[in-house]
Amino acid sequence: MNRTSKPRAARPTRLTSSDERRSRLRLRELCDEVLASYRAARGADPISATERAEAEQLLARFGALR
């Protein structure tokens, strides 16, 4: 291996836009899971008041479709 070249694992990878969207989605899901676990461990409601209100509005729209 050349001293100036980086090891294979340290080289930055270039993601395509679809790969980037998928990895961002996975990262967001992981962050949501970590935050929910943290809130549950603190004894807090894992869903914030804002999230609950947004979910209720969303569900109300779906209820109107029936």
C-alpha cells in the first residue's frame, strides 16, 4: 500500500441521490427510536405533545376518507 493513499475503509464513499435518501431515512428512523427509548427511560411519554397533535390531525383526515 502506498503511504499517501488512504486505507480502503477510510475513503469517503459517494452516494447517489437515491442511496442518500435511503440512508437518511434509516438515520431518521434510528434517531426517532433512540429519542423514544430515552423518553421512555426517563419515564416520560415517548410521544411529545406536538407529535401527538400532528398524528391526531393526520388521523382525522384519514377518517374523513371513509
